[in-house]
Amino acid sequence: MIKQFLCIINSEFKDYNRRKFLQDLMAGITVAAVALPLALAFGVSSGTTAAAGLITAIVAGIIISSLSGAFYQISGPTGAMAAILISLIGKYGMNGIFIATFMAGIFLLLAGIFRLGNLISLIPSPVITGFTSGIAIIIASGQIKNFFGIEHFTGSFFDLMKFISGLHIDYPSTIIGLLTILLMIFYPKSWGKKFPASLLAILLSTLAVLALKLDIPLVGKIPTTLIPQAHLRLTELNLQDMKTLLIPAISITVLGMTESLLCGASAGRATNHPMDNNQELVAQGIGNIFIPFFGGIPATAAIARTSVAIKAGAQTRLTGIIHALILLLSMFLFAPFMTHIPLSALAGVLIMTAVRMNEWEAIRFLFKNKLKSGIIEFFVTMIITVIFDLSTAILAGIIVGFLLFIVKISQIEINSSQIEPERISQNHHEVFTDWTVIYISGPLFFLNSSKLKQAIDELPANTNVVLSLRGVPMIDVTSIKLLIDIYSIFHKEERQIVFASMNPKLKESFKRTGLISMVGEEAIYPSVNEFLLDLVDKINKK
């Protein structure tokens, strides 16, 4: 794996020159401008602090970018991860988040070492779309209090809505939140390439707070150090806490793995440079092992920031490192200013981020084409994500997808038809009337084998059967046992059953289970026509 990584680095920096460095520098500055407000916002929305989000972006930008499986990956705090953390921090506290992040880093590292990078292909796309929408709902709903400037309120979501409907809100905060959203909606796209709308909204709202001396909820103190007072210490790691935090750590691992690999797949298509999935997992693992020791929260590859890096002309992984160094410089230089950022402005940024993170094209595709199974997977995953957690949602989505797939493939067509004598011979008409051909299309297994039995039971008494299996790709033990039982009944009633048009795999299954030795090779035909010709030949010989 190390040798492969060195090959990636060698290929990436081959022919590296001043022009490419300047492109990396400009791309890094552009990404930092986008990442700064998001890092602060995701830190707040995770239930931790804005500083934790900023530190995460810095450490992840340096460590994960350096070791990444592709030059374009930009990692840091994300909305999806923040949505998971908000439910964990109340239960386990900040230290619990640090330990769970550390454990998730180990799991991600092991996943990369054991080459599990292709497991993402096992998750159906409607499941991913569903959990993304679920995460968006969690992010947006989690910012309602900050948006309206509500500081001290305890109660359910519905209690909060009732409280807000009574206009118990902070009006300056609400106005700032609304203006932030409006700015992000109507901000010209051409301007956004030079100066992000989210950064401008936060800059203007902070200046308004300072100029008007507004007494509204603010971000609070931003430390000018990479290792704040709240961070993980080696002495705090113990087996008991790790056992308690195993499920949260797995949730973080699953999300980190999913987001990072999906981001890499999307960016790989855009750049025509496929990512080394396993190396990316190693990078994410090492990054998340170190991040909690700096007081950060879990990091993953971020699709929006990665997309910005690509569009800004990123040439190498230096883009990610430069973006992190600029964020570090911003923390040292502008920490006093960032202290006055209103929470409602960050809430506005997060609400718009939540709206935009929905995979609207994928959702439209599902509903436009009326893909029922995909729509069910989408809603099941989205609802379970909101009510429970990501790991449960993805597992439920995969199970529902599997069950829907089983139901779909269990649908078979069974058609019965009388033999038409004119196909073979006009003579011996009475012989042909004793035979019925049953055509089966679809896999024959335990979920649908009863349909075949029903079709045979509905035949008139003393009818002989030709079973055409051309459309049967596979058969299971239950169905073979059923055919053995049917043959035994026919044999007792002195009726005949023959099999036609089976593929080699089916014939092998018949041999292995003893069905062919029971019915005899003479009851197996390449096609229905071959059987009819053989029947006519036998009659003529008589």
C-alpha cells in the first residue's frame, strides 16, 4: 500500500512547476473562503463549538489532504456528520465525541488496510439519496432556535413551533437570518466564484453586530491555538468508555466511509482521475485518529469544497494543505472578529446548505420515472435517519432494497397452452390433445414455486405435461423438491411429464439432486419442438 501511495505522489507531482503551484495556491485560497463559514457553522450545528469546526477543517486539511487517495479531495467537518453529533453530544458529552472519533479513525484505517473501499457499491443509490435528505432535515430543523435567536428553551420540536408561533423570538436575530438566506438565494453565481455568498453574509452580519451593538446570540470566543483546553488526552482513553461508545463510533465510521468514497467517485468522474478508495480510507482513518487530540470533531471528504477545488483549478493535494494553512492564519488574525459572528447568520448558511445538499436530480428521477422500489427505499431511509440514526437508516434501506429486489425477481409468468397438431403433423390429433405445454419465465424458487403447482393442479385430469424451462435462469432446492413431488404424483396416476429447453446450469442442478435419474434422460429434451417430433416418431413406429 505504501508503494502504491508513493506511485500516486510521483505521478501527481511529475512535471510540477511554478505555474501549477500558483494554480494550487489560488485554488487553496478559493476553497478556504468557502470552507471558513462552513467550518464555523458545522461546528455550532454539531452541538460543540465554532472553534471545534474550524480546528477540524485545519487539521483534516493538513493530514488527510497529505495522505489522500486523490489530489482533489478536501476534508473537514460536514453537515451530515454534524447531524449525527448533535444527538451524541447530549448523551456522551464532548469527551465522548473525542473518543468515538478516535475509534472511528481506527476503524477507517483498518477498512483501508483490509481493502474494504469498494463496499460502498453495496449501498443502493436511493438509500444514499434518502439519508442525505434525512440529514438535511436534521440540519435545518436543528438551526431553528439559532435562526430565531432563542437561547433558553427546552421542549419537543412541536413545543418549539408553538413557542415561535407566539412570536417569542429575537427580531434582530431573525432579520439577520432571513437576510442571510435571501443573500445566498439571489447572489449572482458569477460573483460566487470570486467571493462566496456565505462568507459575505457572515462578514456583513458581523459588521452589523459591531456597528449597531446588537445584543444577540453570538459564536463566542475563538481560541488562537490549535490545541484548546477541551481536547482528547491519552490518559482519558479506557476500555469501558470504548465499549460504551462502540455504536456511535460505528455510526461515524459508516458515514465517514460513505461520504468520503461518494465524494471521491463524483470528483473522479469530473476530473477523469479515479481515486484510490483504500488509500482514501487510510487517510481518513489517520486524520480522525489525530483530530480529537486537537479538540476537533470527525472529518470526512466534503463534496461541496472538493467541487470548488476542482473548478478553481486544483492541480495537486497542495490545494487542500494550502486551504488549511489559510484557515489557520485566519484563526490567528481574525479570532477577535469571528467572536462577534451572529449564530442566526450561521443558521441561515446552514439552512441553505441543507436545502442544497439534497440530491434533487436523483429525487426527480425517482418520481418522474415512477420507480416504486426506489421511492420506498428513499422514504424509508429518510424517515429512519430523522427518527433514529444513520447506521440504522442505511441498514434498513439496504434490507428494504433487498426485500423489494427479492419480491421483484420472484415474479414469474406461467402460461399453459394446448399443442397445435398442425405445427408438426395433421395426423394423430387425438394424441396431441392429451398434452399441455407449460411455459415458465423467471427464476423458480421458494417464493413462487406454489404458482407452478397451482398451474398444474388446474389442468384437466389425465393431462400430460411438457414443462418448458427456457425462461428459467435458476432454480432452488424447494422448487426441485416440488418437481420431484409432481413427478411422483404423475407416475402414480400413469401420466407423463417431460422437461424441455433447460440451460446447462439447470440441467446440472437436476442431475445433482437426482431428478434426472428419477425421470430418465429420455424425459429431457432440448426444445418443445424436439419433443413433439420425437412423439410423432414414436407414434409412427407403433
